[in-house]
Amino acid sequence: MQLRTFLTTAVAAAATLALAPSLGLAQAKYKSEYRMSLVLGTAFPWGKGGEIWADKVRERTQGRINIKLYPGTSLVQGDQTREFSAIRQGVIDMAVGSTINWSPQVKALNLFSLPFLFPDYAAVDAVVQGEVGKEIFKTIDKAGVLPLAWGENGYREISNSKHAIKAPGDLKGMKIRVVGSPLFLDTFTILGANPTQMSWADAQPAMASSAVDGQENPIAVYMAAKLQSVGQKYMTLWGYMNDPLIFVVNKEVWASWTPADQAIVKQAALDAAKEQIAIARKGLVEPGKPLVKELESLGVSVTDLDAAQRKAFADATKSVYTKWKPQIGTNLVDMAEKSIAASRK
Ligand code: X2X
């Protein structure tokens, strides 16, 4: 090819590219609908976060990016522990997911399930919004999924149908439904309970039929799922772990968007996550914890552990913490411990 012909062709190609947006060519790669996976739907703070994100993206991209919600982890037939792989593979385009459900694929995410690591919300914020949160995002990125923002399912409290739990001995022999990671089996086994792993979809019928005696989830989840109606009469506020959520996008989908749209999706995730965290904490951060009052008004017997009672549970589960620390990454856990200590000064 002669230099001049080459240049003419190159200039023409560049011009076409520059014109592409107005011709609608750039949009050719966009799907008519993007699929967002969620475990819990819009009746829950979790699903609300997904909805807020989707709405902001649709609005700010003038409908170029149109997201449909798939609650109940329906894109992986309700199997929460397969969600992360499905995002990586593109079966799912984006998600707001729990660190617990993704921890089988990303070991570092077990950090949040270490019993009694997070004494309060300030500790949670110091970890996820600080250096540790950044480190974990790098790990998720390396594992093949693009993380954009931290949200929150909440502090997981324990409920059951038998009797009030005030001391580790009260859990003895209780059948407790647990989630995703083997760490949970260790925690509940050491407390003398009989943990059994199942999806959220299977958990509710299991409670209704008394196949299990108890479960652990944030109060907002308990209330929206109406667990009092499946016999969960006793609730203990032990705050043994905080379950963060992560707003993510499949990498190929991300690469198919223009830089301007990528920036919109990211900012929308950050804005939605902030709103989502406020929704998840509503009624728990105000004086008198109105959400706990609401729970009691449903006839639920609530036990709020004092510091000494809580310490008894922390002491009883210390060996699980020690066993899992190196599996999660000693450096990462050290970093988290330091951030938490600094947040308490
Ligand atoms: O299954 C659960 O307990 C839930 C809904 O909280 C999660 O997906 C982690």
C-alpha cells in the first residue's frame, strides 16, 4: 500500500470511529439488557441497593445500560456459592453479592466471617473503606471479577425456635442452618451446635418444617422474610460477624462499555452503595435501636448480650479465628486488626 493510500484509509477509519457514537455504532456492542444477580430482592436492604444502582445507571446513561434484577440467585438456580464463578464466566453480568457466598472462590473474603472480629460499625467502615478493602478488591480483580463498591448486608444475629441463647452452652445440640463457607461449620461446631449448610431458598422451608432449629442473619433480613412466622421466636444480638456486600461487574461486559459509561456505572455503584449501607443500618444506629423494638413488637424474645456475655462467645470461638487466620492471609488479618484498633482510639 502506498503511504498516501494508507494515510487516507487511516484518516477515514479514524473519522468513522469519531463519528461512531452519533451513528449509533458504539452502541452496537451494548446488550439490550444486563443481568444483575442478587440473593435477596427489593423487600430487603440488599435488593434495594441493587435496584438503586440499576435505576441510577439507567437514568445517567439515558437508557444505554438497562439492568434487570434477578433476585433469589435465580441465574444459578439459587445456589449462592456458584454466583461468583457465574459472574466470572459471564452467565451473570453484574451483581451485588455477599462476601460469604463468594468466599469458597476467594479465600480472603472469609476475613469477615472470623468470629467477633468487628466490635462495631466504625470497625467495619475502617476495614472496608480503608487499605484492607482496597487489598481485597485487588484480590477479587485477580480472581476475574471487577469490584466497584462496598455495601452491607449487616451484623448477623442468631435466631432459633427453642429457647433464648445467652451463653455458648445454650447452643448445644441445636441444628443451625449456615451459609457458604466451611468456616461457619467450624464456628458452630466448636459452640456445640449441629450446623448444616444450605442455600437461603432451602433455609426457609427447613425452618418451617423444624428440620433446623435456628439460623443467623441480620435483623432486617429476619423481618423482611418474616422468620417469626416459621417459628423463630428467640433472637440473640451477639454481632459475631458483619456481612459486607460488594457491587461488581463481569470484566468483558465492563470492557464493552465506553470509558464515559464505565465512569457512570462506577459512580452509580458508589452512590448506591452509600445509600444501601444507610438502609441496612436503619433502626440500629439511632438511640434506642428502633428496629429492635419493632422486632420485639412482633412477639420475638430478644436477648441483647452484654460485653461479658459476648466475650464468652468470643473466647469459645477463638480457636476457629486462630485456625482460619493463616488460610485467609496472616498479613491481611493483621492489617484488619490494626485498622480496627486504630478506629477505636
Ligand atoms: O443466605 C443467607 O443467609 C444470606 C441471604 O444472608 C446470604 O446470602 C449470605
